[in-house]
Amino acid sequence: MQGLEKIMKRYDPAIWVRFWGSIMVSTTSFMLFPLVVLYLHEHMGVDMVTAAATTIFPALVGLSCKWWVGSLADRFGRRPVILFSLFFQSLVMIGMAFATKAWHIYLLYSLNALGQSMFFPAANAQVADVVPENRRAEAFALIEMGWNMGAAIGPALGAFVYNFDPTFLFLSQALAQFLFGVLAYFKIPETLPENRSKSRQDGGAMQEKAVQPRWGFSVYLPLIAFTALAIPISLLDTQIYTVFPLYLKEHFVEYVTVYGILRTFTGALIVFVQLPLTRKTESSSPAVILLITYLSFALFALLYGLAPFIWTLIIAEICYTFADVLVRPHQQKTVSILAPKALRGRFFGIFDMNSSVSNIIGPVTGSFILSHWGGKPLFIGLALLLVSAGTILYLTVNRWFLKRKPALEESVST
């Protein structure tokens, strides 16, 4: 009992709200979103190519709005943006449940992407607000663990519900978003740091007032470079959920079973090692940790491309697990260090653009290379891209990014 109480006190209540909310929402998300294309094809008569385009529209919406939606959390506060985005997404899901036309799904799916683009920068900025720098990677890892728990159980539940009545997939997602919003309303306070300056009134008294910081484009240069260097990892992730099943089909008769075994194995392993590994590496150099993760992802791609045998692929999945559990918490921690306090929401929003870029170009590019030249050039190319990006990141993340942070903070606040 004391051990449980110690664990609960280790993290701010806002982190625990995010953890439990992530489990709820990720479970229903992974129940629903892998089956949206199938739903359009089977229940609305949309051909598979057109149905697959549903993944492009949300990515385009995310890419177009992430530059500015993050600043909403910096201007209006983390709490109102979080609450609005959750309840907004809940309403969108209800609309999707009762949609009667394919274009309704396309429109609402894109609006849902807008809500997501608002939520994650605000929520991640809040983590940076309430967690000390030396424990941020651990806090982000706890949230990632909650998300991965939902990802591990969601697909199987989704298949069961889809066969019963696919409408309940949308309603379950709406309910999860609503419950998360209610939990956030009662348990999450406002954490936005205030920027204040003193001004003299007519009577001579000094009064504090909130000020908007001044900034130049140079403030964003390290973040833009860091975001661009994160794209190879996002590209690899898009291949896992789009091209990998097609690639496995060329090498295994029961390719669907093999794909399911590999993803389930990886999902379960991630849940068990996420927090311990991140805690052990919390005090390590971000440059070293990120280089190791990029090289591990590259090894994963090489093993898939050069040795597509079941035991080799299991080893590859272990490499992927090791890299996956470390890269996102340390990426998010690095963004929180780079970001001036007054721009945390915008910085997290800009960094999230790397996934939108990959979701737009990844599936099409991967499918084209696979169909014309096969899987080996695709995975070797990804491995080379990851090694190059990881090396550049290692050479710059300490020398340029983190050492410039105090100067950037000063340039924003003066």
C-alpha cells in the first residue's frame, strides 16, 4: 500500500489524469481508426483507393494548422484548450457515428485531426510546466506507456465490435473523449507560466501586467531542424502500418498472422519496458540517447530488408521496441528544453508537424518503391536515412540546440 502511495505521489495529478485518459482514448482509437477505411468500403460503397485517402486529409489538416494551434495554449492557457479539444473531438465522433455520406466522414475525420492538433501541444506543454526538467522524460514515458496499453488491446476489441455494429466504434471513441474531458475539468488546473513586466501608474505605484514576448525567427531554427531530423522515424512508423503487411505477403503464406504476432509482441514488450528504461536513461545525454535510438531503428529496417525470416524479424522487433520506448520521451523532453516558457505550446505544435509530413508522403512513397523495386531498397534507404539523421542530430543537439537555449530564453523575454 505504501509502495502504491509512493508511486502516486511521484507524479503531479495532471500527469495521472493524462495517463488514465491516454489509456481510455488510445484503446478506443485503436479500436476505430484501423477500420475506418474498411467501414467506408463495406458500408458506404467507397472503392478502396478512395477510402484509403481518408488518411491523407487529416494529415493535411494537421500540417496546415500545427504551426499556429500550439500558440493557443500559450495565449489562452493549457486548460481551456485541452477541454475544448476533448469535447470537440467527442462531438465529431458522434457526428461520424450518424454520418450517411462518405464526404461526411472525410469532413469529420479532418475536423477530428484539428482537435488532436490542439490537444497534444497543450497537454505536452502542461507536462513541461509541472514536471522538473530532470524528470520530464520519465513523465512523458508514463504517458506513452498508457497510450501503448490502449494500443495493445484496442485492435482486438475493435474487430469484435465492428462485427457486431461498427457504429459503436465511433460512439465508444466519443464516450472516451467525453470522460477524459470530464476528468480533466475536475482534476487539471491551469499551469500556464505568466510573463509579467512592471509598469508605473499615474499615482506612482508599480503594477504588474501580463506581456506578450517578442520573438524572431531565429528562436525557431533549432526546433525546425530538430523537427526535420525526426521525420525519418515518423516515416518508418508509417511503413509499419501501411507497407509492412504488403512486404510480409511476399515472404510468408500466413502474412496476416505473422504481422499480428509481431505487432502484438512489440506492443506487449513496450508496455513492460517503457518506464524502467526511460527512468534509467533520464540523466543521460539527450544526444547519446537519441543517436542510439536512431541506430536501433536503422538496424530494425536493415533486418527487415535483408533477412525477412521469422526469428530475424523478432530480433528486429526487439531493436524497434528498445528505440521506440526511448525516442519519444527524450524527443519531447528536448523540445521542452528548447522551448521558452512562453512558447511551449507552439513549440510542441511545430514539432508534431513531423508526423503530419510523414503521414502525407510515407504511405505513397513506400508503396511506390515496394511495387517498383521491392522491399530491400525501401528498408535499406530508410536505414541510411536514419543513420544520417541520427549522426547529424548527435553532432548538433548539444553543440547547437541545448547550449543556445539560455540565449533563446533571454531573446524572447527581453
